[in-house]
Amino acid sequence: MTLSIQTSIDKHFKNKNFKQYTEIQEQAIPKILEGKDLFWIAKTWSGKTLAFWIPVLEKIFNKKLTTVQCLILVPTRELVNQIAVEISPLCRDLKIRTLSITWWVNQIKQEKEIDKNPNIIIATPWRLIDLINQDVVNLKNLETLVLDEADKMLDMWFITDIKTVLSIIPKQSQKLLFSATQSEEIKELSDTLLDSPEKLEVHKKNTIVEEINEFSILLKEEEKEQALQFLLTKNKYKSCIIFVKTKDNTELVLGYLQALWLKVSHIHRNRSQNARHKALNQLKTWEINYLVGTDILSRWIDVIDLDCVINFDIPKENEVYIHRVWRTWRAGKAGDAITFYTQEQEHKIKIIQELTWKIIQPMNIDGFKDFEVKINIPKKTNLSERNTQQNKKKRYYWKRR
């Protein structure tokens, strides 16, 4: 496919071993260059990020303005950082300024970066609205608004903030909405926010990659931990993510796996940004083999060689299952996706199969109940024992004096 993009941009991509355009890029790039609003459905690793980056950079490179020309809204700060890391080298080569805006970053530092007149802002809605209300960010000359992971933003109740941004930016601004899954809520959002959008659906609605090996295991709630140990010991995955439904469950499963002397870490919303990135980098470099987390992990992580995803808890929202499973299909590499469920949750497995148009094969793990549980939990010192030890240290100290 031949696209009318600048030689400098095209040359950069060739230098980065960019060989050919994906299906969504072939469809989306010409329409974005024409200035049309777009609503597209495409799965992870379909090339959707470059599908909007290439034409956006093309337009900015041509005009060479010193104002914010493109705003990219995403639901989480992790996704902000991921996009920024992916695109920063290209923007730097083209002398196009980018700025990331998220919570937990010093505002004075962000204001200094805003004073440098960035061309592109990548932000989470809450932090952006906060800076707009303080008259720190000016979007009056915005030309392109990108809503990435729109389905997740709906789940996180960002619709009011999105409407606030739309009321501020110029009405003629181009709007691009991306979603990995399709629902009635997403369609309604598209109809409400976009002006006569063109819809692109590269893949069949909510399909799962055929290469992913999907399995389900029927268990009692109290059997999950022993079944998890059985699977991890039997298969010895080099890298595996274990999804749970709550922060408390994260801590419980983490403690169980640590007691088994496994290399494991965890991620949930209450962990600091540095702690999250450290845990993810440890998984990428195989310093740890297992990462336990809530659904915050199902959207933004980028691990190429992920052997397995285990749904220790079945997700509350059926669509979230798709995002979890896709984590083990990165850059064309597929792995295993195993889901634990109880008798009461059997109907959810059927709903997910209808949603994904794919059968989840039952997995037989007979014998796991007889599997020897090798747990080594350190003995905890109670309060009275701890006080006694402290008093002994004090007496020893004063005796020496």
C-alpha cells in the first residue's frame, strides 16, 4: 500500500524495520488524513496505535505550529506511559514535542513542560480536567482528539470528563474513537460524541485469536489455591499472570505463592507507580515468573513472551475476559489461558463463549487434590513475645553502660 505521507516520516519507519501496514492501518490512515471522524473496533496488537499516530504526525509535521494540536485520552496512567515510550523516539526525530499528563506527577514540573508548547498531549481525563480548570492547559487550537480504550473509559465513568473536553475543544476538531470490544454502550458513545463517523471493524465482533489455548477448570472455591499450585508446578511457566477480582484477593494469592517460595510480585491500584513498573519489568526480564493482579493489568501491560494467563477469579464484566486473554497473544505469539470457575459461575462461561464465538475447552486436572502442598509459612511473633524481646534488648543495653 502506498500512502501520501512525508518522506521524513516514511524514512523513519523504514529505518525502524517497519515492513508493511496492517489491515487497520490501511483502512484508517487515508480516512484520518482526509479529516474524517472514525470509530473503529480492533483487537490488541492489530496496529491501531500507529494507525492514528502516522497521520497525526503527518499533519503536525506539515503545519509546524507551537500549540497543542493533538490530544490523546486514555483511561490509565500506565497506558499514558506506554504510548509515550513507544512514540517518543519518532517525535524526537521529527522535532515534535509530546507531554504526558497523569496524577502523581509534580504539577510544577508539568507546568514547565506545558510552557515549552507541546504539540501532542497524552493524558488521563481526571488530571487533564484539573489542569484545564486551573487554566494551565489550553486546547483552543486542538485539531485532533483521540479516545483510546474507549470501552475501558466507559467502565471507569469518564463519560462526563470526555463531554467536558468536547465542550472546550473547537467543534471542527477531528475525533477518533478506538475500542477493543463492541457493546451497545460503545455504539451509543460513538453516536453521541462523533460527527457522522465512519466505522471500521477489522475483526469479527469480540473474537478471540484462534491460536490461544483456552481452558476452563470447574472447582470449589476452597480448591482454587491448591489447583493453582498444581498448575504452576506441573507446567513451570517462565512467565504467567494470575488475575484476581479484588485488591484483597491479590494480597492473599501473593502470600500463598510466596509461601511456596515462588518468584512472584503483584499489582493493584493502591500500589505506587514505581512499584507497578518495577513488578512489570521484573516479569519482562524473568526476575520473577508470576505476577498477580487485578483487571488494571488487563489493559496496559505489554509482555511479549507471556506463556500463560490464569483467571483465578472469573471477571465481573464478561468483556474483561477478552482483554485478560489477549495478554498471552502479543506480536503473534500465543500461549495458554486458563479460567477457574465454580458451579454457580457455569452460566458465565457459556456467556463468554457466546461473546467470543469460541469454545473454552474443559481441562482435566485429576489428582490435584492428592498433590503435596509444599508451603513454608514463617512463624509470626505475637505482640507479647515481641515486647519481651524488646525489653531484653533494653536491659542488655543498660547493663553494658
